[in-house]
Amino acid sequence: MAFDSTRPLGFATRAIHHGYNPADNANALTPPLHLSSTFAFPTAEEGGALFAGETEGHVYSRISNPTVALLESRIADLEGAEAGLCTGSGMGAISATMWTLLKPGDEIITDQTLYGCTFAFMRDGLSRFGITITHVDVRDPENLRGAISDKTRIVYFESPANPNMRLVDIRAVSSIAHEHDTLVVVDNTYASPMLTRPLTLGADFVLHSATKYLGGHGDLVAGAVCGRADAIHEIRMVGVKDMTGSVMAPFNAMLVMRGLKTLQLRMARHCESGMKVAEWLEAQPGVSVVHYPGLVSHPQHELAKRQMDGFGGMVAFELEGGYEAGLAMMNRLRLIRRAVSLGDAETLIQHPASMTHSTYSPDERRAHGISEGLVRLSVGLEDVTDLIEDLAGALGTNDR
Ligand SMILES: *Cc1c(COP(=O)(O)O)cnc(C)c1O
């Protein structure tokens, strides 16, 4: 970049500028959209050299694309990673990473709470290929010691976890895993790199559903994985190019870059409103529990203060009337949208047991700490007074 700062640039500045100089692109303020499936070789020999890995450049957009590459370098920079790789979806990032790192006979240890499709991918996908999945409550990192073996290739978790907002001490878990030469993979979708940077705490890979906070506008499905350059190159050449084909379209890369420009602004608002909604909910009669890491009542509030630069916009809660009361409340909302996904400008509400986490059996949900009555709220960017009024109407606390 032409601008030369003597100190590291701030998060918002990097989210807007990293890796791009208008002077390289006809002075266009906005990076160009390279809608090209393939890239012409100046000579046959130069094409051969690209394939042999002797020179660097773009060959075919299932491997790399200049627009996507800019986004990859931006997300990697925000995560403090050497390299990044974007994929067609969050599940694309998760599956491409797992198929690349694992082989039959390997074992993976995951936290008990995982996003529903991640849980199903491991239970129904990876396990069919001779990989053992063990679920351990890694909220207590010491539990890992008893479970880890010389077959354990990966420790995998989300922090905060979807949907119940459990946290994992990334530094403590990484240090135990590394004593056993085990890789640590963290799904950082809920926090975004603005609130938590797992690689700086010792993790080896960080994954995202870029559909959520990174994109931020509910208009695309996308994913990303960041880590060491050699490992990311392998995931690109094996997990994405040959195994899943889960590539990000260049147009979606443009949209995610547009979203990233306001990540810091949006996240600050999500955090502010998330805290207000969580505190308000906790004070309502009929609400039995609120799961939000910013609340003093959250069992891991101290860890949240240490590990997160803000508590985010995701709030989960339960009503005294359980499942039925939760569904009835959702149906009375007028402004808050009943929809899965999260991290959008619009506030979204959903019921994990019948929606995002219906991939778990009821027994599995019970064993993994996902209660049937849990309602998950993604607090959006609207005026928080309007959100609270809508919730009050739906909870019936208006007319008390
Ligand atoms: C949504 C989500 C995913 C899957 O991402 P897609 O972009 O929908 O494929 C993975 N992990 C978490 C925590 C999610 O919320």
C-alpha cells in the first residue's frame, strides 16, 4: 500500500484497505470484479510453470481468482493469519478442511455443542470414512487430557458455541492439544475476528461461515478458513480443488468485501444492542434463563471478558413454559423475523431444536446441552427500543 504507517493499522482500516492499491487498477477506488473462469497463459511454457508451482499466478477459478484472493488476504489479515481461503459456504470451509487434514483411523475430539450441520457432517459424513468422533465437554480444558490419544488429529470447537453460547478457553485447550501434536480448529463465526482472534491464542485454523457477520447483510452464502500458508495451500489444492469443489463466486467475494468495510461499526452495534436485550430479557418474568457471555450470570463471564473484545449480538434464552411457550412467543413477534442464519442487519429468531439443530436426535440434544425450549436471537442493527417493544409484546409483558 502507498500509505506507510510506522505503527500497525487498526482493525477498521485494515478491513477497508488491506491488500488493495487503486493505482494498480486504473485508480478504481473499489477493487475490480474478475468474472473470469480461466486465465490466459502468455506462452505454453509459462502455463506449464504455473501448473508446476514454479511461478505464482491464477490458472482457473476453482483454484484461485484475483477478486476472491483479495478477500482471502483481508480475512487472513483480520484473523492474524499467514493465509486465508474462501469457500462457497461455511460448510464448504469445514468439510474441505476436514477432508484435507484427516485420514481413516484418525480421531477428532469436538466440544459437545456444535452447529447442527457440523454435528451431522461429522456423525454421518466423516464417520463413514473410518474417522472416530468423540464429543467432550471442553468448557473444562482438563477434560481434554483424559480423552486425547495419539490418534487424535484434531480438536474442534466453536466459541461462543451455536446455539447455547458456551465458551471454550482457546489458549488453554490449544496448549493441551499441542502437547499431543494435535491440531486445534476453531469455528469463529459467532465472534468474528473483531471480538476473538483464535490464531493469536494458539489455535491452528480458524473457520467462518462468512454468510453471517463477515457478509453481514443476509444476501449470500460463503465461508472461509485461515491458518499457516502451507496448510491453507494444501486445503486449497486438495480439499477445495479436488474433493469438494466448494469455491466462492467472485461476485460473492465483492459482497463480502463490502460487508467487511462496516464489520467494526456493525459489530459494535450488535454488541451494544445484544447486551441491552440480554439484560432486559433477564429481568422479565417468564424467562427462566438467558445465555449471553456479557451477563454476570453467564457461568463463563470471566473467560468472556478475557478472551473476547465484546460479547456479540447472539442471545439465547428459555421460557418457563418451555417448548410450547417459545413457539407461541415467536409467532407473536411483528418486527423480529422468524428465520435461521444470523449476523444480519435484521433481528432474527429461531428455535434450534426444530430448526438449526434438528439434525441432532432429542437424546443427542439432551446429552449435548441443547435444551428443547431454547430460543436463539440474532440481535440486528435496528433501534433497540423497537426490538424490546416487539419482544415485550410477544412475551406478554406489555400488558402486565
Ligand atoms: C451457519 C454456520 C455454519 C455453516 O455455514 P454456512 O455458510 O451456512 O454453510 C457453520 N458454523 C456456524 C457456527 C454457523 O453458524
